[in-house]
Amino acid sequence: MVTGGRPTPKEVVTRFAPSPNGFLHLGHAYAALMAFDPAAHGRFLLRIEDIDRGRSRPEFEAAICEDLAWLGLVWEEPVRRQSEHMDDYARALARLDGMDVLYQCFCTRREISEEVTRAGIAPHGEDGPPYPGTCRRLDAAERRARIHAGEAYSSRLDMKAAIEQAGPIMWFDDTRGEARSADPSRHGDIVIASKEAPTSYHLSVTVDDALQGVTLVTRGGDLEPVTDIHRLLQALLVLPSPAYRHHRLLIDAGGRRLAKRDGALSIRALREAGHGPDAVRAMALGGGLDDNVGVARTIGGARAAQEAR
């Protein structure tokens, strides 16, 4: 059984890893502070997850650094940008391919949707139903022919084969103080490298955490389910396993999770409205309140004050 160990305080290395596709909001500030605090006697890293080149912008990366510094956070240099380390992900991808746990998938999103409908597969969490395995059933000759013809494809993890090679896997939940069994099978054959990008979030974040020596991953509770995937990849690639701490998500006055796509109140907007770093840190941490409702009220009051200016 592959286990995940718990780091001792002197070994703690944490990271905050935003994507430069918009300005940071209070939810990001909370996540950054949750990562920064346990590294008080260790190392705190900033990583820019910019593999989505279509949405990443240098001005947003600059704003991320400016906002975090304004909040009083200090991180090690140099900052790791994923777009500068594609060779690292390519080596990991090649290693997985050599283990016969990957296969080429030529399906379009429309074809997958139609196959899922025909098969009557039920929804499966926020990401919808797992991939039905259409291309897993292709024979080697057809795969080679389609690749030779220049047909675009993604690389998917053959979940059954991967789990058989990795064996039972555990990970340490620092929030609960307990070891937990990983169950990556519920995610189905996930994409490891897409038609649009030579790596995926799952592969790049797993490789990055190992190369950077991260011992404690702090992140929102919405990412807790994918810990099973990351532990599987660590086991296959023989990478160290950090401990994981999943924190609550901040919500707005309407009960929705703060998100860039919904126009969540940005740190920049709060700064421009005259709020200081101490006040913004207090807003992010709940203003001294322990529940999400209190946070929502604090955020709502800050937005109203800003709009009244």
C-alpha cells in the first residue's frame, strides 16, 4: 500500500498557485493566507499556473504579485511559471506512456456527450459523467492510422490499468488529522494531456509539487475530490506525497462561491476603494467571524461601500 506521510513543522513547504486569468478576489486572499500561515517556520512558494495560454495574461500575473505583496505576503524567488517547464510535464507524460497506462482519445466533446446520452450514464459530480471509454476500445492499428492521418487527440489515463499498477493508495488529511484511502476510479479515464495543451492541471500540479518539495498542499474544499487523482499520479511516477489541508470556500451575500467569472469583488477594487491591507485580510478571514454567513455580510458591506463612492 502506498501511503502519504505527515510532514513535521520544520519541513513545512506550502504554495499558493493562482492562474493569471483575472484579478485576485477575497477568496484568493483567504487561500493565500491559509497557505502562508503554516509556512511561518518553513517555506512559502508562489506558483503561476498558466498552462491555459489562451486566458493567461502578463498583466494579471503582475497584479497577482502586487496584490499579495500589498497583503504582506513574502515568497521565495524565482516564481515557477508552468509555461516555462513544459519539458518536465513531457517527461512525466512519456513515463506514464511507457507504463502502458495511457491511450489516445480522438473524441470531440460533442461525441462524448452523445455517447454518454446513449449509454444512459448518470451525472457524476461537478464535472459531469466519467468518460465512457470509447477510444479505450480501439485496436492499436486503428490508433496508429488515425495518428498518422494527423487526427488530433488527447491522452487519457486508463484508470483500471493505472490502479492495478499503483495498488491501494492512502493520503494524509491534515484537516482531519487522519489517513484516508484514495478512490480515483470514480473519476474515470481522465485527460492527462489535451488537444489544446501538452499537459493537464492534474499532471502539472503533481509534477510541480514534487519538484518544488511541497510538503503541505492547502487548497479549497472543492478540490478535495481530485486528491485521489493526484495521489494516483504520485504513486505511478514514484513521487513524494505531501499532506493535504482543504479549507472552506468564501461565499457572497447570495450564497455563491466567490469566483472570477461571477465578478467577485477583487482585492484591487478594495484597495481602490480605500481599504487597507489589515482590513482586507480581516475581510478574507471573516472579519473575526467563523462562519461563511459572516464573511458574506462583510463582503456585501464592502461592495456596497465601494459602489457608493
